[in-house]
Amino acid sequence: MKEEADAQALYEDVDSNAVFANNETDLNDIDVYGFDYDYTLSSYKESLHYLLYNLGRDALIRHLKYPKALLEVDFDPNFAVRGLHFDVHKGLLLKIDAFHNIQLGTVYRGLTPVPDNEVVQLYGGTHVPVHKMNFHGTSRHMHQLMDMFALPEMTLLANAIEHFINNNIPFDPEYVFHDVRGAVQGVHKSGELHAEVMKNIEHYIEKGPEVAQLLNKLVSEGKQLFLITNSEFPFVNKGMAYMLGNDWCDMFDVIITNSRKPQFYNEHSRPFRLYDKHSHTQSWDSKVTQFKKGQVYQEGNLFKLQEMTHWYGYKVLYIGDHVYSDLADPTLKLGWRTGAIIPELESEIKTINSETFKKSVTWQQGLQRLIEKMQVYDHPESQAIIEQWMKERNHLRRVTKEVFNPQFGSLFRTYHNPTYFTRRLSRFADIYMSSVVNVTNYSTSHTFYPRRAALPHEQPIHIG
């Protein structure tokens, strides 16, 4: 069987520059394209994660008097993956699948893995009850770290806990969680992070002609464009001018900064305010009753946007990087089509395209089919063979996990199930891609089709 698996033709490489569909999406229906700014129109270099980590760490030490020894602990970009949960009460960073099961081998207290038997004892098994989860990833028990800025936050949290444990310093994990989160969020809200980026924008933002090519293509084909971002206009303007030129505002029919997502999607009365690009002030007198191209607006709400623009339902495609705060409400409340930017796709696809990974996955599936068929035989010889196969399968599971990330594995999968992140991505994003510029590879009449995966009671169909 192993020889047959090795001789079997391996699956074709996946194109990392493609757009992938969870739900059939016909671009011919789309008249209006909307975009987030951070990690959507702007692509940040890894240097931004180091900056955010350092600013958050310094804030912990300066304002909350955390140990200065943390200054000696740097950001490790290879420690965590996005989509992990932090158990606020137990102080554990862990990976949960689509069925609320904890993936054993991916539970960490600080930087130290927690043994499987301890995990089972702590949780009474491996299942996390639904009341400890939350629709948008945040609850009193479990907090899911979803956006790209979460990687420095997770690493700082793990480093702080590791330091306390190693130095026998008493701590409450709930306090540490809120302290770290407050410090990292604080450098956003205070404008400190944005100020540092604006000082040296070439060091933090990728620059290339691709974003301009995409937007010009859409405009030339009569599509309307809008931008909704939580970032302040001076920060957005600095980045967009760097990427697209000083006249970038003229490309957009509606520009909304300081939008306060996800509140933007849930409030009905918050009015839009006109922003003066020259004096950097916002209006305080008359309410905005119509949008003018090239102007900048702040605050407002989704329902007023729809009322003023008449942009409805499947005619709108909104693209952002945060599955919850960018995409969930527009698709659930207004029926917008949505696209998710998942930068990690590029490296994950590179891994799954490797010959070693392909062979490991193919043989792992072959072993599982053998085990499934042989389990009906209960004589000792058969059981001994099954036991050997199980050991080999478990070894392959570890190999195919650690090749993505030694601690937590793939963003998209546990050993065999989709992750909780993937489940939410599948529900809230019609399409997803590694970069917004991947859309340029398709015509505006292209239809994205999801793959028809066989359900457990169906037979897989092989074509070609």
C-alpha cells in the first residue's frame, strides 16, 4: 500500500496568487467595490510587528511597571499563528477546531507546551462548551486573536507569562491578558503606532504598482469604489499617497475614515461628518446628506451609507482582512458579497505544494483508509498491525502540523478538521485570497466557483 501511495500521481500545485471561493460569486453582478485600508489596500512588512511588539512592551513597563527584564525578550515572528484562542482564566494559548475541540499539542502556558493529560484534566476532556465561546470571538472565558496585529499581542502575552512563571512571580492571567491587550490597543488609540509608521513609511509599507493597477482597472470599467477604515485620515493619506500618488482620493466615490467598525455596522443614528483634508478638522454643524467624490467623511453608520448611496446586497463586494469586524455584519445584515485578505495563504500554499508534504498527506489518507477497513478484524495479528499503522499515522499528523508552525500548525487546519478560524472564514467570506491584487488576475465578469467537496455520505467524484 505504501508503495502504491508513493507511486500515485501527486495533486497539482495550488496557485498562491489565486482567489478561492467559499460561495459562488459572479463578479459580473458587482457594481461597487469596497475596501478596508490596513492589510487590505496597504500591505505591511514584518517590521510593523516588531514595532507594535516593542511599543506594547514599552507601555507595559512604563505605565504598568511590568519587569524591565522584558526588554531583553524580543518579538518572535515564528511563535504563534493567527486565530488562536486565549483562555483568560486559565492563562493558556490554544488552538480550537470548528467543532470547539482543542487540538492537543497546541496548548501553551507562556512559551511552554502543556502536556496532553493536563489539558484533558483542566477541561474535562478536549471540548470547549459553546457558552465559553462567542459569535465574534470574544467572551469572558475565551478571546480569539483574529487580526494581523494579534501576532505581536500573542507573543507579548506569552513572553510576559513565561517571565512570571520562570521567576516565581505571582500573577493572575486575567489581569495580564487585559494589561497586555490594553497596552497594545493603547498604542493604536493614542496614535503612537501611526506616528512611528508615518515617520518612516518606506520601512513599514510595501510599495508596488499592483494596487493602482487594480483600482484603475475597476474605475475604467465603470465600477464605483469606496473605502471604509477605522484609521484616521492623515495616516491613511500618508500610506495611500505613498502607494498611489497624492490624487488617490479622486479614485473613490466614498471615503470613510475613523469609522469605528464594528460599531459602524450596528448603530443606526450616528451621522457622517465631513472631514477637511487641509485643516484636519471635522464638521460640527450640518449633517451630511449626500456624498461627493473625492471628499472624506468620518464616523457614520452602515445603514445611512446604504440609504444615501442605494448600494444594495449582492451588487456590493467589500474586501477586508478581519473576518469579524470587517466582514461578518455586512454579509449577515445587508447581504453584501465579501472577500477576506489572508496574507498567510502565500506561505501555507508554498508548504502544501512541496513534494514532501504531498507525499505525507497522501500516505496519511491511505493509512486512515486501511485502519478503517481493518478495524473489523479483532484477532491479535490484525490488531498489532493496526497499532503500528496508528503510530505511523500519528507521526505523519505531527509532521504535517509542524511543517507550518512547530507550535500551532496551520492557520486553517487542526490534524484533520478545519480550525475555528476556517469555520468563521467560510461563513463570512464569499471569497478569500492572499492579497487584494490577486483580483487583478480575473476579468470583472469572472465567476468564482467553490469546489464541490463530497459529504461523508457521498462518494468523491474524480474528473480528469
